[in-house]
Amino acid sequence: MAQFLDALIVCVLTLLGGEEVQIPSLKQDPPAEVDAHRQRMQNTVYPWYDLSETGTFSGVGDVTINYRIFPSAAPSNMALFFLHGASEVMDKYAEFLYDIRQLQPGYDIYFMEHRGMGSSGRLISESKYLYVDDFDNYVRDAKTFYDTVISANNAYFKVFIWAHSLGAAVATSYAQKYRNDIQGLVISSPMMEILTKFPLSLDEDVAYTTTCASTLIGQGEQLALGQELPDTLVDPTSKESWERETVTTSWKRWTVFQELLVNNQDWLAGGGGSTWGSTNGFAKEAYSATFSIRKRKNARRITAPILMFQAGKDFIVGAEGQNTLKKNARNARSFTVVEFEDGYHELYLEKDRIRDQVLNLTSNFLDTF
């Protein structure tokens, strides 16, 4: 019955203008480059990453939220607060954090894992499903982290947020609600408009209506259309999976992280690039959040300077929503947009020539404000 309903919905969505997304073919890095990256991660990055301080706190509804702290070598009065994207984990950012540390040794770095993802507490019994019942709980968790961990015993005169995709939506909402907490915002491929890939590319209003209807009839904790779990959740050797995720053109970074995931599949809550595992409830809340965050009345509340990175070949989130945020955030101290024309969604995990620019521009932004 469920398969029949899905097929019927696909037919209706096709009539409403849904189109099949063409996934580009990508060129893999040579094995020697992959191995060199693997050695760097195993011998340099992961040992540094594992020296971080770890902890948990209770988020909204007593959900356990996992976090890490990377203190600077000397006492610091500056902090950098990271927020990751949907279905991600902190460990995915290990190399980016390591390289930021080399560029900005004076910052204390904080990172929390969103509810329902990574090692943080789950909200429903299906642990591999990506679900949230209220998007603003992500924001409330971030505020609790700021109040009870970041600022509790520290008198920082400067706190910046660096955030990706869903995390960037959370960070932007945070900047709207708690303007005095932060002095700057770096948002990479921010989720201000959601693009659908599977089973069809759809207008966001049509997709939102579909998820609202499914949630209304009690299917909020069930998988959204086209989000069925694959037989194999993690395969570092699969070029097809890498291409289908459409998150990075860097084969070496994608495959080495997948190698880490093989032995840590309990971290998983949905697949990379929203290829599987997203529930109707999560999708409904995510769509609703993007509509709200980019609205003029909310965007104008932001006063902190913003640096926004856009991926020119983003299959996950749309530039139109990002540009709407910029247009409406008229009270931001500054709003700089940098587009990487051939970059995919995860710019922090992209090829060196793109990723290096993201790192250096981030460092320059931190030095400017």
C-alpha cells in the first residue's frame, strides 16, 4: 500500500512540474593523492582532534547534546562556535578545524552536535532517521550551549559563529534572536531555500505542502518520499554514492571520511546530501524554518557582520533564498558574499583550491571584525 501511495504521489508531482535531476559524473583523485590525504588525517589531524575536551549538556526536553572544545594554547578572550549541517557529525570537520587552528591559534573553538544527529540523543526509536519536531529546538540548544558552556566561565569579548547548511540556518536564526551574543557570522552554503533531488526536483512550495500533508495524517516520523534506506549505508569505494550525494567534488576527502564512518555507523541519522533517511517531520520543519529566517522582518534583526559562501553547483540548497536573506538583512554591519562557481555544497570539504580560499577568507574575516 505504501509503495502504491508513493507511486501515486510521484505521478501527481510529475504533473505539477517535477523533473528528474541529472547527476553529473565526477573524476576521482588518483590513488596516491587519496593515500596521502589518508596519511595526513591518520597521522596529524585525528591525533590533534582527539586531544579536544569532550562533554555533554541537556538540551530542550532533556535531550543529550554532545560537544567538543579545542582550547587555544594560551588563555583566550576570543571564541569560534561551529554548527554543522543536516545528518553530519563533528568528526567530519576535523581537518577544517585543524587548519583553522593553524591560521587562528588565538581562538578557543567550540563545536556541538545537533539533537538527533551524531552522538547526540535521538528523538525517535528509528535511530537512522533524521527527525525533529520543532526546528527552533536546534536554536534553543545552541543558546543553552552558549550560556552554560561557552560563556559560563569565560569573558570573551569576541564570539563568532561558523556554520554550514542547516547549521547556518540555525546560526542565522540565533543571530536574529540573540544579537548581543555574537560579533560575527560565517555561513557556508546556508539553508535558506531547500532544493529537492529525489525522486524529483520540485518547487519548494509543492515539496513543503507534500510534507505538511504527510505529517498531518500521522506520517511525521516516517521517511519522506524518495528517502528509503539503502541496503549498504556506507561504502567508501562507491563512486556512484559519491556522485549521487552531490556534496563535494573531492574524492579523497569524501572517501577517507567514509572510511571513518564504516566503523561508526551509529553516528548516522540520514545520508549525505539528503540521499536517504529524512522524515516528513524533519522536512516540514526545515522548509518552514527557511521561509521564516529569510523573511524581511526577521532578517532585518541581524546586526552582526556576515560572510556568506555560496556554492555555484549546489544541489542541496538554493542561491535564490540566500540572496533573499542578503537583500533583507539590511541592518547587518556588513554582508559579503563569495561564490565558488564550480563548488559543490560542502565547500569546507571541497578540493584544495576551493577549500583553501574558504579557510583564508574565514581567517581574514575573523581578523577584520
